[in-house]
Amino acid sequence: MSISPSPQNLAPIPILESIAPLAAETRGWFIDIWGVMHNGVRPFRDACTACERFRQDGGLVVLVSNSPRPCDGVAVQLDRIGVPRTNWDGIVSSGDVARAMIRAYEGRTVVHLGPERDLGIFSGIDVRRGEAEEAEAIVCTGLFNDERETSDDYAYRLTHFAARKLPMICANPDVRVERGGRLIYCAGALAQHYERLGGKVAYAGKPYLPIYEKALAMLKDLHPGGVERSRILAIGDGIHTDIAGAAVAGVRSVFIASGVHVTRDLDAAALDNLFPPGRARPIAAMARLVW
């Protein structure tokens, strides 16, 4: 099954019931986690089976996540949710990329926006977490309470940061994700709010190239010589992260219709609205990842 990867191809986007035909012509998958492999509460068994089948046929699965946690923490979270380790070969997270950015502030003070569960992002890095008045940068991993807060709850704090011209490192460019059927806000929502106030933001993760460079390097470690980009498939539910990021990295993509962008049936009209001219387009779409 050969479909042109051109992001400007305005032919109808095929809606697939099985990933198997595309799997046959690919060697490596870059799989988004939240929205494809699980919903933050429970695993998607069909997606788990698809990844396992692909690996059994010789494929390599690299999970590419906008989680602000380093890859080891992401693996533990997957264990807890119930995504088997037999589903993947490696993990690259936004947190891994953000840690390299944070190291630029070693020996200095930063202010952290995000819950305590994300503190692993600072592990082994010589930075002090303090208040805005003494900080030289902001590290944003998310909202303190993403179950009930939005970026509006941070308006005063972000305005104060902007007045001090503090640069922000956004460790998770996602704006919203689906958790157990509910949409919750992520660090990307705070970063966008900060930019509207004139703040400067450096983003780690998708759709930016550094996370894909790490994923490509991981494929090379897993398969000496690497995998040709024409034989890599990115699979994700984020239009502005997974699909746009795949285009930036020069790999084909498949769109998964989670509740982040699709609230009704997935059909041609919905896809035309989601992927208008000028926007990066996937080569196919699926209601969910199924073998």
C-alpha cells in the first residue's frame, strides 16, 4: 500500500481499519503514547496488540512522548497503566529534551511550574528551584492541578514572569490531552498564554526537530545503520504535534482520532476540516490503532 507522503497532497485521506498494510512496508514506528497507547487511565488493548505484532514481524517501536518526565519515568507510568514492555523497544520523551535545555542554567535558580510528580526532570542537574524574584528562567512541566485548573488560573503569575522577562522552557508542548474521557490542560497551554503576554518560550518535544533527532538516533542504536526515513511511520493523535512534527522530521504519519480533535464519527468531512490546505497531512487516518 503506497501513499504519497507529501503534506500538500489534497487527495482524500484514506480511513483505515487496519494498520497491517502500512506495517508491511515500514521498519520503524514512532508512536505517540497518550491518546494512542492509553488514555491516561487504561491501556488501549488494540494498540498494544498492533505494536506487539509489528515487533514480532521484525519492526521497531520507539515511543515518542511529550511527557515532561524522563524516559525512565515514562516507562514506570506505562507499567502502572498496563501497557506491556513487550510493546516497545525504546522511549524518547520531551522531558529528555528539556533536561538538556535545563542544564544551560546549572549553578543558577529556576522557578518550576508543575506538579511534584514531575520533579524527576531536575534529577542530577545542578539547578536550584526558587521563587520568581530570584530565578533566571521558568521550567514549565504542567499545571499544579490539571484536574481543575486552566491557564487562566495562572494569569497573574505569568504576567509577573513576563514583566521580569524570564525565559520559559516548556517541557510538554501539548495543550490538552484526553484523560479517561476528559480533556485536561498541559504545559503547552501555559506556554501559549505566556507567549501572548510577550514571554519567550523554548519548547522541548513534538513538533520540534530535536526530539525526532533523538528518536532517529535510538533507531540507529537498535538497528545498526539506522532506518531509512521512507520506512518510518509516525502514529499519533495530535495535529499540531504528532502530524506536524512528522512532517518536520521528514517521515510519513497516520492520524489517530482521539477525543482531542474528533468528537464525532471520523469521516472524510471531518478530515477535510482538520487538515485544510497548507497544513501537514497524514497519509492515512484511523479511529484507533488496530492491527
